[in-house]
Amino acid sequence: MKTYILDGKVPVPESDFDKWGAWFESHDRHVAETVVGFLWWKRRVSTVFLGIDHSFLDEGFPVLFETMIFGGRHNGYQSRSTTWSKALRDHEDACAIA
């Protein structure tokens, strides 16, 4: 399992599991969070830094960010990305369809 922390907005490998765990517990990992709609039509779009490579391959860039929609007809929509800037674009795209 490949673990990462953020240095600002840049993922950095962290192989020491204790250091990774301490960082993971002490930092806000939200990239963006948006509530769309109102009253019973509320949907939440959340984008977070995962801290663990979700590519599950030994090639290419690590997949470290996830955007999800909670509520509405796109409930459970998910998008994953490799960089902070792409995660923000995914978040904006999800807000547009939420």
C-alpha cells in the first residue's frame, strides 16, 4: 500500500506508516465541499485527498483524490484524480450535474 501526505497541495510519498497516520489524523483533507440546492433538494459534493494510492497498479501516477455526490439522482457519483488541480475541476463538474 502506497501512502502519501500533502505538502501544501502537492502529494508526497510517506512510507513511514506512523508518520502518515499522524499526518492523516491532524490535517483537514478536504479539497472542496459544496452544498447544491435547498430544503429537500439538497445535494452535497465533496472532494477529498485520500492519502492512499487508489490506482492499484505499479505504473502511472497515483490516484489520490476523490469527488463524490451525496443525494439527488446522481447520489453515489464518484470521480478520482491524480492532482489537486484536476480534483478541483472534477469537483466543479460534479457540482454542475448534482
